[in-house]
Amino acid sequence: MKASSAENLRRTLVFHHVVKEAEAFAASLPDIAAQLHAADRSYTRPRSRFYACGEMDADRVAQLEKLGMVWSHFDVAWEESLAAARGWAAENGHLLAPLDATFQGAAVASG
């Protein structure tokens, strides 16, 4: 009986440890995805093309978007620049910004 109780406790502890490791791994996935995305575009480039052509399965699109997939770096840069221009214009009442103007650290004009 004592051996059985000890074995059940050991299994419980091992299971708990494995669950904690899995949770820690899952929590780190966005960071890992960002590092992989920054380091190796050989995976993301073809996926972006498949996505742009409408040839990617919706489930795969959802999985990649959950990881923070950037489908178009051009679109992201455009949105960031547009947000900076809107913010600067809201503060100044116009968009006649000097070339070195910034809004919250982002450049308003790109020369």
C-alpha cells in the first residue's frame, strides 16, 4: 500500500512538472516565433505569397496569425507611418510637418 501511494505521488509530481514545462513553452512561443521570423525569412516569404494569392488554407492562416504573422512588411510600415502622421496632425492642427518631425518616437515624414 505504501509503495502504491508513493508511486501515485511520483506520477502526480511528474505530471505536474510536465504540465508546467508545457505551459512555459507555450508562453514563450510568441517570442520564439518573432525570433524565427526576424532571423529566417525563408519560411515566411513563401507563406506570404501563398496568402496573397488566396492559396493558403484558412486554418493555417488562423494559426499563423495567432503567432503574430506579418503578411506584408510594407503594409505594417505604412500603417505605422500613417498613425504617426495622424498623431502629429492631431497635436499640431495640420500635417505640414518638418522632415525631422516625430510622433511618439516614429518619424512623420520620410523625406
